[in-house]
Amino acid sequence: MLIQQLTIFLENQFGRLAEVTRVLANAGINIRALSIADTSEYGILRLIVNDPINAAGILKKEGFSVGVADVIGITISDTPGSLARVLAILEENNISIEYMYAFTGSSKVGMANVVIKVEDLNKAVDILKGAGVSVMTPDEVNKL
């Protein structure tokens, strides 16, 4: 039930983000979700793509520093309080969130998608599923 995410460290230079997207586009890799955080010297680009292992290899060949990490993808109702309910479930079970981001493209009307990174991914998946939260599979992400 875990999905794979690319983490790419980018120098804070003009055109680097465009270069990543161009390399992926030329390889036929489809970006499903992304998040970028930056400092004055570098940025951390997190991507969910349709073929993470192939994408990582292609980006490494082009000189990018890339890692692949497991994360949790969930689908929640796009209504006030839905995310708060999920976060409360994790809090009640002493699961700390390292980072998270949301993305569009749900194939279900009225739903939103969220990527969550926690220390104990399998425990979090079991707890979320036990609470009735829809945890995405890699195949579901690819169909978005």
C-alpha cells in the first residue's frame, strides 16, 4: 500500500526545475504530484511519477541527486475537517508527520489526495486502514 516518491536535490539556479521536468517529459515519465521547498542555496523537489525507478535512473544519468522513498497516499473527502480527522487519528496513535502535501487529479469527484511521510509507514497504513481511511495503491496513483 506504499507508493514511491522521488526526492531530488536541486541547486538554487535558474532553469534547474525546468530541466528536471524536461528530462522526465523526454523519457515519457508522467508527473502525478509534486512539492518543492527551497532555501537560499538549494531546493528539495518531491515527485510522485508513473515510473519512479526508471525516472530515478534517468535523472541520475543526467547528473541529478535523486533518492526514492516510500510514502503513504490517501484519498479523503474534499470537505472541511476531513484532513483534521486523519491527522487526529495519527496523533492519537503517536505517529508524527515528517511532511505532507496534497495533489489534485482524483478520479473520484469530491475527493482530495494527500501524500504523507511518517517514520513507521506500515504502522500508519494499518491504523489508517483500520479507521476507514482510503489508502492508495501505486496502481491507483498511476490511474489518476
